[in-house]
Amino acid sequence: MSNLWVWLKSLGVAIGSLIAFSANSAIAEITPDSTLTENSRVTTQDKLKIIEGGTRVKSNLFHSFKEFSVPEGSTAEFKNADGVQNIISRVTGNNVSNIYGTLKTQGTANLFLINPNGIIFGSNASLNIGGSFVASTASSINFADGTKFSAINPQTTPLLTVSVPIGLQFGATAAPIRNQSQASLNGASSPVGLKVHPGKTLALVGGDITLEGGNLTAESGRIELGSVASNSLVSLNSTNQGWVLGYKRVKDFQNIQLLQRTVDGSNISSVVNTSGERGGIIQVQGNSVELVGNGVLLLTQTTGDKNGEDLMITSRKLIVRDGAQVLTSTTKGQGMGGNLIVNASESVELVGSNTGRTTLATATFGAGKAGDITINTNRLRIQGGAEASTESSGVFLDQESLSPQLFSPATGVGGNLRVNASESVELIGTSATDSPSRLLARTLGSGDAGEVTVTTKQLIVRDGAVINVSSELLNSYIYEGGVPNLGKAGNLNLSAHSILLDNGGKLTATSEYGRGGNITLQVQDLLLLRHNSQISTNAGIAQTFGDGGNITIKIPSGFIVAVNSENSDITANAYKGNGGRVDITTTGIFGIQSQKSNTLQSDITASSQFGLNGIVQINSPDVDPSKGLVELPEKVVDASRKIVASCNSGAKLAKSSFTVTGRGGVASSPTEPLTADAVLVPWITLEPEGSNRAEGFQNRAVIQQPRHTEDSPQKVNSLNQPIQLVEAQGWVVDANGNVVLVAQAPTAIPNSSALTPGSCATHS
């Protein structure tokens, strides 16, 4: 059984990538231009490049370079006086900036590096700055007073400003940015790549953004990845954490990729990390956002008592595959984990692999509450054992001498998982190790699990995939302090036009040791169960106490359809506790029936092996075709001998007729349903027997079925409940001229004023 803590420990697989420009091109190093009032000056001392001069306007210090690259092993150090808040550097030449060494500033100044030709950060690139860092391929930086510091149209004597930057303006092109940095600071074993000081912002904003085995780190800070097209304006808003970027004035976006690369046979993954005492913010904005490879990770983790920050992905399409992960969590303290928010206008696709679990996840490993997951998209597709999950989990303690390993469960509550997919949600198959593709809210300890809510037009769960809320134990490990009282399984709420469960597809809200969760389905048209599929709120599945949960299925205008021999079940069972309750409201149910206990057929059950059985109640607001049929005599009778075809009482009398009406006529088979649009006449109510009289000249015979209204729906505690059928013994004519078949033969009362005696009498 997988565990999120294990996922954090295992990082690494590989994939190649094509980049639009080469990192092996010649490095021109740092060359100032002569476009400022006071130009930049560069002095070389061995591998140290000291950058001085530049034009200062109060808190802003401006530098302008014809070329700006830093060789591997070298440091480019900006010398800035106290009071400088922003060091703003532009590249006016035609070459890419290759940063293979270190960028350094004095004090807490923020550093902006603008090169419209492109920027590459090599595998050993690093940052040693006290403030935030913004690297961009914009053509200019815009300021609040309307001035621009342009890299493509540098003025000989530019009008420099004292105001703060407010935007990154892109011109006719938006060049790419690539990061391969795996730099380690102070001999640390875990590479941090490009890293800013705690609480600061690290932003890469350009055309295509590619992290190919490259890391970004901003402890309790903010990381921004923005990929925009030409003629875009990205806003900059100053905060205590540095800079918040906005994309309201961006019309078109480009692509963001987090990939692996292979070096000497080793796989190096890309990691974006804002973990810290209060977590940090990650914002990813692009056209197509793609994470590929085992160990590729977007992570914000709260390690203290303050609440965590959110991780947000906004795109047209999001693809997470081959073991890549997007995760927010909380660990040691009381702080809540951050929320995970995905807004993908077209699609979200999660694809599993054989080497690691692909996931979008939130989790608590301690006392804090896990964050929530919200996915807003047109289509969500999960396959190959991938998952979107929220969990109250735990940590494995470092006790190498113990076998099995010691597990310390979380006490915090799991988060909620919400999916809003305007077109479809599709979960398909399992991984090579039989891990199902799934939507999951789970607890492994005393904290309660969260809820799963899905709203879509079409929901498909097939080939072993599952939507699950559960409360369960890691049976192969030792629980620290003994087995805890498990928290409650969450609730599962699904709303769709149609739901298909096929080939072992499951909707479950189960508990090993406690009460099962609840499942609520709101379906417009059809719930179809095929080939051993299941809807279950079973409890006490570890043969312990625990009441079954409740299942509520509402399809007032549609149907539940299964195949009796395929063993697809709807169950709210228990082992030692009491069975749950199954409430179904539907127009019709076909191929599945209520049973006292599960069989090898398709069943609806609410049973208990050692407790009280639950309740199965089926409500049919319209007539159930199988319950509203009138049994006809086996012997065929010539109707012409029982009902007078015409009366010889004068020319003014109209010819009589015999019409069988009801819900549009008689079905071709008693087992076939009558659709709502087949209703040709309304239901009628029989008049009291004493008021029946032959009246009028155009008579009709009506076979009347039971009437059901919304105020008094038909209630059936079992689909097998028999109904008594009564043969018609006679017929009468009511006040409206209807000939009505009745159970008891009445005494005929001829109407002599309208009929000739003896020739037109009422027969029975």
C-alpha cells in the first residue's frame, strides 16, 4: 500500500528533452554597454566578477549590459550601497545569458535580470542574494509613473525612475528560459538548485519555461513560473514576500515543462519546493503544463504551527505522468497544509507508471489538517494507476532494527477533494502492480478522512479503477502506541448526467474498523453497472464492529441498469455491526434486485453477518412497469358478443366504440418499460359505484392502473415483493361515458330514454 511519506523519499527516473537553444554555446561573459548616465563597470579578480557603478535613482539601481553570462565556477557580484532595494539589470545585445556560476548581491536587495534573447541556468548555477530574484525574457520593465527600462530600445540617456516596477512587458517575441540547476549549498546532500532566502520570491517569466533536471527553492516563500506569448504584460505587485505576478493582461500563453535528464546513466529530476515553517506559495501559469518522470515534484510543505500556503496551476491543459507528483502537506506542527488548486480550461490528464505513483495530492503527516484539492476543468482523465488524493497519513520512524517498520499515524483531519468537470471524468485501469487509478480521500489513523465530490456530465469508472473514501490500517506495519481508533471514513458525493461502472469499476466508502462512509449519487439519466462493478459502503471489513454506511441514489427521471448474471452489486453491509440503508429513487431498475445477502448475481443488499440487517427502500415516483400490469384472462373472448357494436335506436345515435387506453397503449411485452412521452391520456379516478350510469352516446372502456403522485410515491421495500392481480368481472359506465372494467359485476340499470329496451342493455 502506498504512502505519501514514502513518495517524498523516493525521487528519480529520466526522460530526454529537446531545447530550442543550446547550453553549450560560447559564453561571452559580462560586457557593459554605454547607455546609462553612469555606466556599469566590471572588474575581474580570478573567478570573481565585481559589478559596480550603474545609475542609482534613490532605491533603484540600474545596470545595462551588452552581454551577460557567468562561467561555471565563477561569481558575478553586484556591489550595491545600503538603501538600494531593487537592482534592475538588462541585456541589450543579441545573445542568450548563460548562468553557469553564481549571482550575488549585497544586503537584502532584489535582483532583476532581463534578457529578451533567452536565459539558461546550468547544472551548477546558484543564487547568493538577500532579496527576491526575477529572471525574465521580457523586453522591458514598466514602472508606476509610466516609464520603461527597455532592453530592445535602450535610450542613450534613459529616463530612470524612483517608482517601483509594476510590470514585465513582452514585445514581438517571448524567448524561452531553461533551468538545469542542481546546486547544493554548504555541502548539503539534497540539491536546492536556484534558491532565495526564506520568505522571498523566485520567479521565472518568459516564453517556454523548461526545468530539465533543475530545482527551484524558496523556503516559506513564493515561486512563480509564468510562460507567456509575445505582446504580453505581466503585472508585478510588491509584497512582504517579494513579488506577486498577475496575468490578467496576457492574451496567449506558452508551455511549461518539468522533466528529468540523464547524466552518466543517472536520472536527475526537477523539484520546485517552497516548504518551510508556514509553507510557501507556488503559482504555475501557462498554456500546457507538463510534469514527466518519477521524482519530478511540485511541493509545498508546512513544518510549523502556522497555516500553509496554496499551490496553484492555471493552464489550458495539465499533464502529470510517469511518476511525477504535485503535493501540499503538513508535518510536525499544528499548521494546516496548503490547498492544491488546478484550473485547466481544457483537460487534466494523470498517467501512471511502473516506477512510481503519479499523483495530485494533499496530506497531513501530523496534527494539522490536510489541505483541500480543487480541480476545475472540462475533462479529467486518470489512468495507469495514477491518482488524485487527500489523506490523513503518517510517518515511518527510522528504526532500522525493527521489521516490520514502525509507523506513526497522523492525528490531523484529511482534506476534501472536489472535481468540477463540465464534460467528463474518466478513471481507467490499474498500474502494473495492480494499484488502481483513483480519486481518494483516506485516513490511516485517528484523524477523520475528508470528502470526495464530483460534478460532471459523464462519469466513467472502469477496468479496476475506483473512487474511494475510506478508513483503513497499514496492516504490514507496526503502529506506534498500538492500533489507534480509526477516524471516520468520509462521504462520497457524485452528480452526473450518466454514470458507467464497468469491469470492476467501484464507488466505495468503506471502513475496516468503524462505520462506513455515505455515498450520494444524483443522476439525471442512467446509472449503468457492468461486469462485477460495485457501489459499496461496507463497514467492519476486517471482521470487526462498525455499521454500514448509507447509499442514496436519486434518478427520478432515469434508470438503474445492470445484467443479472454479471454480479454487479450495491451494498451497505456490515460484519458485526448493523447493515446500512440503501435509498433509491428511480423510474425503473433492470437486471439487479434486492436480496437478504449477497449472491453471485447482481444484488442490492444492506445485510450484517452478526448484527441487524439494514434497509433497502426503492421509491418509484412514476409507475413501475413491472408492478402496474393488469392480468388478463387466459381464454380469449369474442368482444363482439359482450359489447354491443351499435344500437338500432334512431338515426341520431352515434356508433359506439371500445377503446383500451392508459399510458399510451399496451407495451409489446410486459417486461418492456413505457416511456414518459408515451402517455397520451391523463390518469382518471373511478367515481363511486352508485354514481355510475349510462350517459351520452360516445362511450369508452378504460382499463385504469394505480395512480401515483409526488405526494404519495410508490414504496417498495424489496424488488421481489409480490402484487395481487385481480381479473375484471364486469364493466360499468361512469358519469363521463367511460366504460370501466371492475372487479365485481354490478347490477345493470338500463336507460330507457336513450336506448330501446332489450336491444341496447349493459352486459357483464
